[in-house]
Amino acid sequence: MSQSSKQSAKPVHQASRRRVLSTAVAAAGIMIVPRHVLGQGQTPPSEKLNIAGIGIGGQGGEDLKEFPDENIGVLCDVDWDHAAHTFDRYPRAVKYKDYRQMCDKEKNIDAVVVGTPDHNHAPVSMMAIKHGKHVYCEKPLTRTVYEARALAKAAREAKVATQMGNQGMAFEGNRLINEWLWDGAIGPVREVHVWSDRPTHKGKMPLYWAQGVERPKETPAAPDTLDWDLWLGPAPHRPYHPAYAPFRWRGWWDFGSGGLGDMGIHNIAPVFSALKLVAPVSVTASSTAVYPESLPLASQVHYQFPARGEMPPVTLHWYDGGMTPERPEELEPDRELNREDGILFVGDKGKMIVEGWGGHSPRLLPEKRMKDYQRPPKTLPRSIGHYKEFAQACKKGTSTRSNFDFSGPLTEALMLGAICIRLGGQRLLWDAVNMKVTNLPEANNFLHYEYRKGWTL
């Protein structure tokens, strides 16, 4: 982090451009004409957000497409060749390689969209928050438990709008899950099974990214267009290798958290929301061979959550790498169990299955029960759209479905599961209030790590 950033200990709260422009126009005696009078619902410049994209060669570039009514004026990526398609889409945008320089120089940014690899999520987002910017950050929110806790706290104190990129939180099915469970459709829920086939595809090869492998020994030169030091950011230094970038980093402990951090964040989010989960009290795991540098090919993680009000304690089981829970007896013989992504809620009075990532389409089992079910009224507000929620929150101070107060604890739980996998599956007893594992002191060494010089929270 630059010296000027280190000196900025408090968030910067600047007057919005809309307020400034409105005041100046009023002083000049000029009438402000409503946008619908100007024609076809176009957003006037005074109501557009100035958005900066950081890490735009992959998903970050796709995220920016979802803000067509805003001004994408600043772009930052460590590999301008890999990000060329996004630069071409916004030819008037100012370009940077180092987000630290960008944050220090670009004072008119309202919000940032963070699409970097996971290990850079926290330092990038935190710097934006300290500069008073709203933050949309891709999932998982962070790579470590400590980062997730710190980021949620900083956003809350700075009163900035936030959203994590688990788009399923805007799905209609996501709300139906809540309403049906709260209606008592299957009675109190004491057990949940959640799965994804990542890093495989439908449980088969080839892998989306490598896991269960040793660290490469070759040290080829990095591409001329890639600033490898900036790509590494806070992570421990290692030589460049194409096994890490672009988008092969997710299976390496220093950069990602495998299928749990990739699709677990999508598929477990509806469970956290519907069952009002926050922090587990214990975690265990099992997996294929664990390597020092990379995640195992497949794993299971088992979380114990305490009672929440009238809701009983619940056990949450996670499966990845092509593994799935036992096929429920209530599932009709002619129906396939979705091997890619799913959730199975087990209640005292029945079961509910959710097929597809992020909570697409819940249904009660068996099908006859689904047909007979008298659905409750739709009591939850429906989403205007995942990305529109964020833009509206920036402009009007409203909330988002996956703000950091929600996505922070969710990410903490998943990263705790990753630690458990890394340590061979030993039971971890978690003291969430004091943020420490109480029965296995060495596990606390993985709650965070020492950043390289130049990067900080």
C-alpha cells in the first residue's frame, strides 16, 4: 500500500456528484428536467455512478457488463493483454495496473467492482472502503477467516454499500426456499446436504482447474504483459507458472479454496439465509490426499451449528469433487439426482431438494407432496436484480441481499472448512466471539497469514 494510503486511517465521505451538480445548477437558476421528459428513460450523467473495475480479464469484466446505465470510467488489471477485451469495450476509461495507484489518484470514483483472484479480494476491497468507495466484490469474499471478519467490520463502520458476487441470492427460488421452510413445509430442519461437482464437470474429467497436485518445478518467464508481482499481491512469493494464471489459481492454497470457495459460496448461501445461520461451533472433514500446495481432488466438510431462537441445532454436510449425498428414498426412481449442484434439506416432517446452483428451483419430495403443498404467500421482497440492488444501494442507501454483513460470516464458515480440510479433517472447535479454534492451536495459524511487504489490510 502506498504511503498516502497508510495515512488515510478513516473512510473518506465525499459529497456525491449528484448533490454537487444539483446545488451548482440551482445556484445558476437552471431548471433540472426529469429524465422521462428528456426521452426513453435514459439516465442523465448526474445520476450515473462512476465505477472502477479491478481485475477485469475474467468474471470482473463480465460483472461490469451488468451496469449498462452507469459510467465505467476507470479500469485496472495486472495483465493488459488478458484484459484487452474489457479495455476495448470501454475505450474512454483510464487504465491502471496497480489498484493502489488507482485508488490514490482517482478521486471521483463512487464504487469499485473487484474481480481479482481470491487472495487479492480483501486488500483491494479494504483499500476502496478506506477511500469511502462502495464495493462489489466477487465470491468468495476473502481467502482467510480474519479477512472476512475485518472486511465486514470496515464496511459497516464506513457505511458504504456492499455486495458479494453470489448472484443466486437474487433468484426467485432463493426466496421460495425461505418462505416454504419458514412456513413449516418440512418441519424443523436438523440436517442439510449441499454439493457441487467442482473442480470436475458432472463428476468427470477434465478438471476446471488442477487440484491434488504438487507445485510445479519449472520456472518459465512470465508473459511480457503480466506484472507477476502485482498478481501475487499479498501472497507469498513464488515463480510464475501457467499452472496459476489465468484462472488456474483456484486449486492452490495460497490463492483460492477449491470447490468450497467457488460453488460452496453459491450453494450454501441459501441455507445460511433460510436457516439464519451465522457461525458453526465445530467443523470436521474428510478428503482424498491433501497436498502441501494444492487442495485435494474431492472433500466433505461437516459443520455443526447451534440452535437459533426456535430453530434447532443443525448439521450441514458439504460435498465436492463429484461426491454427492446418499440418494434420498423419496426421490422418484425415474428422476436423476443433479450431480452438478444441489441442496437437500432434511426436516422432521419431510425433505426438500433444490437443484441447480445458488438455489434455483426448490421442490418437496416426493412429487405428490409437491403437488399437494399449499404454498404460503410471498412475504419477502423480490429482487430487482443482483447488480441493480448494488447500484440502487450506492445511490439511495438501501441494502443488498448479499452485503458484507451476510457474506462475511458465510465466507468465514467456508474458510474454516478449508482449514479443516488442510489439516486432515481433525475436529475444530470454533469460538466465533474470540475468533479462535480452542482445541487445536495450530489451526489458528491458518486464520490469516503475513502479507508481503507493500500490501496490508
